[in-house]
Amino acid sequence: MKNYWEFPWGETLEFSYFDTPDQFGLYQGKAYVWIGAEELQLWEHFECYLLLFSCLRSPIPEHILPRKIRFTCNPSGPSHSHIKHRFKLQGVPKGISGPCIEENDKSGG
């Protein structure tokens, strides 16, 4: 089964799975300029997230693309507390989730 997309100019986008720290050997030594995943809060082993930073580098020294690691997440889940601590999150971040409803609408409308 093909787990990557190859662009016409030769770059590839790899799709893979990483569930436990002992699976990191599949990625160790690889170089990625962009790493992304969904639902970080559902990762049972937050250490997996931290290990991926060692792969965030360019295989080409003169590569000018900025290195990025991006994850989506929502409240709750096994890594919820780790995420709040790492990013010093408290309450609802302004400008990320839209307006926060803090009270019931008592106007009847």
C-alpha cells in the first residue's frame, strides 16, 4: 500500500502512524521540514509528540523552507494536561475559537 504522495517536482508527502514511543525507530534518522497530525490531545503517549522534534530538519542544507510542526487539538483526552502545561494554556485563547459564551442569554431572544 502506498503511504505517500509524490509531487511532480519530486517532493513527497508521507502518511504514517505513530502510537507509542517504542515505534519511534520508524522515524529516527529521517528529516522532515513539516510535521502535522490531528487530535494531539488523544495521543496516549505525549512523549511521541516530543520525539518528533528530532526529525524536524531539512535533508538539504540550503533548503530555505521554514521548519514547522503543527497539530490540531480539542479539550479533553489523555494528553490534555500535557498540552495545557507545555503551551501554558488557561481558559479559552482569544482569537482562536471565536467568541466565548460566558453567560446565558437572559434577554429571552
